[in-house]
Amino acid sequence: SGYVTLDSGYKNTGATTSAITFLDGEEGILSYRGYPIEELAEKSSFIEVSYLLIYGALPTTEELAAFSNRIKRHTLVNEDMRKILDGFPSAAHPMGILSALVSSLTAFYPESLKSNQTKDEMDLSIIRLMAKLSTIAAWSYKNSVGHRVNYPKNSLDYCSNFLHMMFSYQTEDYEVNPVVVDALNKLLILHADHEQNCSTSTVRLVGSAHASLYSSVSAGISALWGPLHGGANQAVIEMLEQIKADGGDSQKFIAKAKDKNDPFRLMGFGHRVYKNFDPRAKIIKKTADDVLSALGIKDPILNIAKELEQAALTDSYFIERKLYPNVDFYSGIIYRALGIPTEMFTVMFALGRLPGWIAQWKEMREQKEPIGRPRQIYVGENTRTYVPIEER
Ligand code: CMC
């Protein structure tokens, strides 16, 4: 009842108060718990940033060690979950596996379903998810190539262990490369939270019905999969490959993106909130250059990406609409250089976004927010009389 305002896409509707992430789209500013993203990407580790997002403050040395050790203790995934994984065809998209296996955690940890979890119980659910998502993510990749899965190696740090689970083989152990570990840390930090985006709003909305953390995050993973959201990083590389195969004429694709009768969009460009450079894109572009040169990789699609960016930034269509490269424009090029296959890019985004989803879910529950329930403006038929089928 009462007056309903229509705001499709929630462009101007605040759904919550939040103390986690600050974002100024006009100025291109992003900070987590008050710390600028540039500084965190340069100085912190993904696990430290996760602690910061979830618990609200930077950890002391002891707190960080305790957090990291607790996560390590829970990296193993129940063997029965491996059987579920075995049931997936190798062609299954790893994002589908990820959301299914995260949802199935509710079956292995039914205590996570309690809507009145104590602080310690909630914390254990959080630690388990932080620990197991990287194992599940790496296993979803192993499934796609038809290889035996690798078990976590808890002597390694978070990023190195993930790379080991991805790239060790029965015949050969993955050799940890610090350039790769640093790049991965940076990418995960840059993706760790982004206030009320589509997947995070999904996590909060599902959680507002007091659904479990695992069900809420599984729903967030499904939202992230969409090509307008996290799926964009995969779509960018596919687009750049398409441009390369077509002869590398970026102007031709700029024209396609501007043509309103052509569904083609410049993937990795534009953002609901940023009407200026996405600060994450700036860092990622530089990281792409650094990582490729440190690894001695010359990827022709990096040049295509730069040409395309330049062409778009000087084109009135993109200037008028304030369309700039977003976080996903260059991230895929780095993932590729790290040896991560295209289908896994959105999984990498999910790994990075996990602490943000957790922090937002926890904040929503601690603030005792009411169930989320948007209204509508009905535009359907007035009352009609039912006509029996033989008379229609
Ligand atoms: N290529 C061509 N035109 C575009 C693009 C693009 N990438 N993005 C927006 N536009 C145009 C759009 O056609 C519209 O033009 P007009 O006013 O003439 O109708 C205008 O710019 C405003 O766009 P919108 O679709 O109303 O803006 P939105 O806020 O609803 O959408 C977006 C934001 C990110 C979904 C959109 O820019 C887009 O589809 N980008 C490509 C996909 C992408 O890179 N997504 C990743 C987002 S960042 C990572 C994440 O948070 O998930």
C-alpha cells in the first residue's frame, strides 16, 4: 500500500546503509573501510584485505596469522563433494559447478542453516567458505580438462596454494612464481568488494530472508556469471580474439558498438556508477604491462585492447556517455598471461569478490535488516472473466 516510486535497475535507490566500501563514481574513488584501493593493491595481501572487509579493521600480526591458519585448517573439501563434481560433464562451465557446489555446502554443514547462529557459529561458516571456495574453484578447472584434482597444500600461502591446485600435475609439481603470485594477489584485492553491485545485492537480498551464507553466496555467484556483470572479463577476451581474427580493425568494432541496431557492445567498457576512469582499471592496465614484460610474454591482443581503448576514449559517442574502461577490460589479459583459461575468468572474479559478499551478508544480518521486497507498478489487464477453453 502507499505510494510506489518506479526505479528500474535501482539507479537511484539506496537499499541499505553500509560501512564497508566507499565509491565515488564521478571522481573515480574507491576505498575499503576507508583505505584507498591503490594503497591496498600495492601494500596488502588478499587475506589481509579479506580480514579488513569482514571484520572492519586491519589485523595485527597475530590476528592475521590466526585468521590465515584457520582458513588453512578448512581448505579440504568433503570427499562426497568430489563425487558431485565427478557427475558434471567436462564441458560444464566452471561457474555452474561453483554455484552448485557452494550451495551443496549446506548439506555438509547443516548447522549453517540456523537463522540465529551465534557469533562463533557464523564465524565458522565464514572461515569454511573462505577456505573451501579456492579448492572448489581449482577443482572446477580440473574437471574441465579431465584431470585428477589436487588437494590443498597448507604449507603454501593462499594464492600459491590456489596456483598449486590449478597447475600441479601427478607428474610435476607447480613451481611457485612470485611474479604470478603478486599479480594474483593484486587482482583478487581489486575485485574484493564494490558496494551494492548486482551480485552483492543478490547476496543481501537472499540473505535477508535468513537464507544461509552458502545459499546466499551461491545465488551471488549465479548473478556474477552474467555477461553484463562478472562474465564481462570472459566476454572481453572473446571480443578481442574476434577482432584479431577479423584482421584487427578496432575502428570497425567501435562503429558496431555505436550502432543501435547492432546488439554488439564494447565489453569491458561502461559502468553503472563510474562516469570517470574506474580506479581499478588504471591499476590493472599498469599491472598487465608489468606482468607481461616480467613473464616475457608478447600477447597481440594487449595491443588490440590498447588501440580499442584509445579509439573509444577519443570518440564522441563514448565521451558523451562517459564510457570508460572498467575493471574487466584488462584483467583477462593478465589472467591469460598467468595461464588461467578464459572460462575460468569469472571464477577468478568470484574468488576475489567472496570476502565482499561475506562482509555484506554479515553486515546485513548484524544490522537486522528487514526482508528485501521491492514493490512494482502493475500495468497488466483489469479484471477479466474466465472463459472455458472450448469457448476461446
Ligand atoms: N558499448 C556501447 N555502448 C554502451 C556501452 C558499451 N559497453 N555501455 C553503455 N553504452 C551506452 C548505452 O547503449 C546507452 O546509450 P543510449 O543512452 O544511447 O541508449 C548509454 O551508454 C548508457 O548505458 P546503459 O546501458 O543505460 O548503462 P547501465 O548503467 O544500465 O549499464 C553496463 C552499465 C556496465 C551494464 C554497460 O555499460 C555495459 O553493458 N557494459 C559492457 C559490459 C561490461 O563491461 N560489464 C562489466 C561491468 S564492470 C564489472 C562488474 O562490476 O561486473
